[in-house]
Amino acid sequence: MASDDLQRFIDELRARISIADVVGAKVKLVKKGREYQGLCPFHNEKTPSFTVNETKGFYHCFGCGAHGDIIKFEMEANGLPFMDALQKLAHQAGLTMPQFSAKDKSDAENKKSLYDIMEQACLFFEKELRMPDGHEGFNYFTQKRGLSKEIIQKFRLGYAPNNNALMAHLKKLGINEADLKELGLIAIPEDKTRHPHDFFRNRVMIPITNKQGKIIAFGGRVMEKIEPKYLNSPDTPIFNKRRNLYNLDKAREIAYKEKRLIICEGYMDVIALDRFGFGYAVAPLGTALTEEQIIEAWKVCCEPILCLDGDTPGIKAAMRAVDRVLPILKAGYSLKFLFLPDNQDPDEYLQAHGANSFAALMAKTKPLIDILWQKYTENEDSSTPEKKALIEQTLLAEVNKIADTTVRNYYAHEIKNRIYLAYKQTPWQRKTETSSSGTLTLSKTNTADNVIFPTQKKSTNNNTQYSYRHQNNKHYLIQHSFASIPPRHNTNTEQDKNIRFIIAAELIYPELIDDYEEAIFLDDIKDQKLQELQTTIADTFHNSDVALSGDDLVAQIAETSVGKTLKTLWEWDMIKKQNPFINDLRHQIDSILQQNKRRALEEEIKKLTTEVCLNFDEEKFNRLSELKKNHDEMLRQADAENAY
């Protein structure tokens, strides 16, 4: 079929088929004026940002940027090759698919045959794992790695023998050496006196799939301590190691549901996480994390968690990831970082500590800005003004690599705040003056434009509130007991008063939403209206296609159903008038969350103590001892911070 004929056929499909019908088969659409709206099928979202324009014949997502016509939608949403998408749409339109040209048919058939060859290779490796020659490989998976037969079957794990058996098997199926070499299944030495041989030999095999679940490559791992530990397929016509992520086909739907995606370093880490219930893990394919892989991950989750070993290579991998992601950062899209303790990888950690412990670690991820700061300040000499200036210059030069203007400006603002707090703030600005009664804390700054929030002092009375005074051209933040002032909202619990402060802070600096959204735990907010307000704020922030300032966010929230609740948030106006640094607000929020965490821990200790006294149980006693250690460590950390 000539290219002109192909184009005419495509135009006919577009004219006959409603794009709303095509998209509507996958997405629930609601008519909004001249367009339709729905939840984007290409990334996780709560508020619709996906639109379908029937007149113009295209769809567009303002959240992730997905855009196209009926053909592209069939290809992307349903994982169909171009010709298969045409065939499906032709059937829907009642049209007969024209004959391919020789070249079109050859290209389509060739690509299909390459997938078929890889599928045959995978079946061979799976079978060999259960043969006598594969006994060592089977023991490696079941005994050393602790994998069940179900997990082995799920991930289609196999074994490559050391006798060129794969090449012989595939040749019997009529597959020629040229195709086997093109797919990286055999190696043909340049020395013509040497014979072709299997690329993978005496290794356990991990098949790699594309997003549609088709086998496109393999990773082979040795079972002894020799190098290279992993041998991966080379790039082929159906495999590009920089653009694919291992296990994305299986992890994608679960990641959508859980609103999380873990990026590990290796295949076995992904399999181990799945075994312990974390089915939303993926891994790069023999390379450091690439820009293309980050973009693929963003289509599933706005802030994937990069889970790394806590050793030196893991730290270096994190630093490389920072270099990769900075230029492509955009509003709402970033990376989080999780470093495992004791130089363990996810597989080792999960086997030693279990799923609950790993889940707890996931609540302690570091944002990208922290890793960037660590990269250029940790162990750096800042003993002189010149060296401090060099650190600042280097950090801001890195920030300038961010292409998105709005994100770049926010990063520059944050870095300048951190530089100020770390290097430019004078000692008297870091100290707080406490009255002899201990009930009043004052903190002052040089100008009327900023307020430095005091360190929260440990107290037996957790009823603490803050007000602000202006005197002699200085701003003061006053900490005093709730008992000393009438409460404005008698129906609010102590926790909800803290939540009000955090929500107000988020409306001043929307970037705080990413830092604290998970930590707030909406189910624990007692006030339903506050819960709805926090949810709406987070949804509005995450679904915006541009970075929202605090004023922009407030303006949008005011137009929603929670606008009335927003008007009662007097804390927002109070804090806004003080124009505080973002890090001062972070410190206060951290203090609030730490108090809540300590209060919950004390309640658990109290409950467990009663249970142990009434009916002694060794397991409960050991648990109680561990909780008390954690509580004592919390107090020590709080004392250390307060002393500073």
C-alpha cells in the first residue's frame, strides 16, 4: 500500500469514528461544554485533567501532556502496534483493511517474528530450569533467594545451559543465525575459526518484557561470585535498554492503585519486593537510571521512590539520578529517595526484617532537594567565606540546569534559604530567648519582613499555640499555653489544631504539600471539613499543569466546594502576614508531627504495659522494651535539637 493510500485510509478512519467513542471505551467521560473530561488513563490522578475534543479529533491531558488522535490512543492505551491499531479501528468502522505494500508487510511480519523468537527462547529457558542441568539454577532461586514455584512461574524465570543448546533448539524451529544474532541470543566471533555460541551460558535467566508483556530481552545472572554478575541483552530492533523498565507491565496497574512506584537497582530486588507484597517495583536494565526511564516512570507515578542500597555505590547512584532528573523536572514531577540501612539491598533487607519494616522505611523518603543539597555540601569545607561562596555558586549552577522556569525559581529560592540558614545566619539569630517562667518564647529577626520560628521546647503540657507581635520594628513569635487564650474553635481536637497550622503553611508554600501529604494521614483528621480541605488542596496542587504559587492555590480552592472552610482558616492570614522562611515552617511542622508521633508511641506503650502486667507475654514484653527504646531516642533527639 503506497504512503498516499495509507494516509487516505487513516483520514477515512478519523472521519468515520468518534474519538469520544474510542476513548470512552477505556475512560469514563463527562460532557463539559464542547469537550469531554475524564481521569487520564496514562497517569495517576484524582481530579480530571484529561480532555477529548470531538470537533478537532484529539485528546489531551493537562497533567502529563499525553496528546494524540484515535490511532495513537489505541496504540498507547491498549498496547497495540500501529498496524494492529488500524485493523481494530477498521473493524469498528466497518471498513476493509487495504493490502499492505511488500515493504509494509515485511516490516510488520519481521517485527512480529522477532517477538515470536524471543517467546520461544523464554519457553526454552523455563523448561531447562526444571531439567537435570538446571538443578543448580532451581536451587539458587528456591533456596538462596527463597522464591516459591509460583513466583518463579509468575516472572517466567529460567536457566541457560552451558552447551549451546538454545541455538540448536531454535535452529530446529527454522530460525536462522542472523535473526538470533540480531536479538542478542547468540554471539558470532569475528575470528572465523571459532564457531557461533549461545550469548547466555550457565546463568539463571530473567526475561524482560515491554509494557504490553511481550518478551524483548533477557538478563542472565551468575550463581557464583564471578564478574560480570549480570549479563544483559544488547540493544536490538525490539529492545532499548535506556527506554524500558523491568517489570513495568506487571507493576503499572498496581502502581496506579497504590499511587506508588519503587525503582530498584536490580531484577532480584524487584522480584523480592513483589514476593513480600510490594508489586509496584521496577528496575533499570543494566544502566544507571536514564532520563527516558524517569519519564516512563512519571507516566505511572508523579514521584517514584528510588530505592537504593545504603552503601557507597548506592549513594553514587543517587547522585547520578540527581544529575539525570534535574534538567527534566516539571511541576508536580520529581523523585524521592530511600536508602536502606546496613549496606543491604531490598532483597536482603526484606528477608532480614520483613514487609512491615520496609513499609515503615518508605515513610522516611528524602525529597530530591535534600539529595541535591547533600551532594554539594556534605563533607565540603565551608571554613572560609570564599569556600561558602563556592558551595553556593555550585548549587545555583546546578539549579540553573532545570529547564522549567517555575520549578527552577522554586529550587533557587529553596537553595538560597538553606544557604542562609547554614552559612549566613548569625549565632544570635539561631538562639531563642526564653523567659524564666518557661511559658513565653520570643524570637526576633533583623527586619520586619521575616520571622524565625523558635525551637519547640519539650514540655509536659502539649497545649501550645503561637501568636505574633510587632514591637520596635521587630517581629516576635510568642509561644504560650492554649489555656491562656480562648480557643477560637472549641469543637476542634488538639490534633486538628495542628492540622490547621499545617494546612495554612501549605497554602503559603505549596511545595510543602509534597513533603507532608503522606505524613498527615487523613484518616486521623477528626474534623471532616478539614479532611476535605486538605484533600482538595493536594488534588488541586498535583493536578495543575503549572506550578502554583500560594496565592494561586488559595484562589482556586476558594472557588471549590470547600471554599467556606477555607474562609474559617484564620491561621493562613496570620502566617502570611509574617512572611516566614519556608524552612522555619518546615521546622515547626516537623515538631508538630514529631509530637504526634511521640504521643501515639506513648499511648501504645501505656496500652502494652497494661497488657503485660495483666498477662505476661514474652513477645509483648520484648515489643514494649523496643518501644521504650524508641521513645527514649525520640526524647534524646528532641533535647539535642532544643539545645542547638
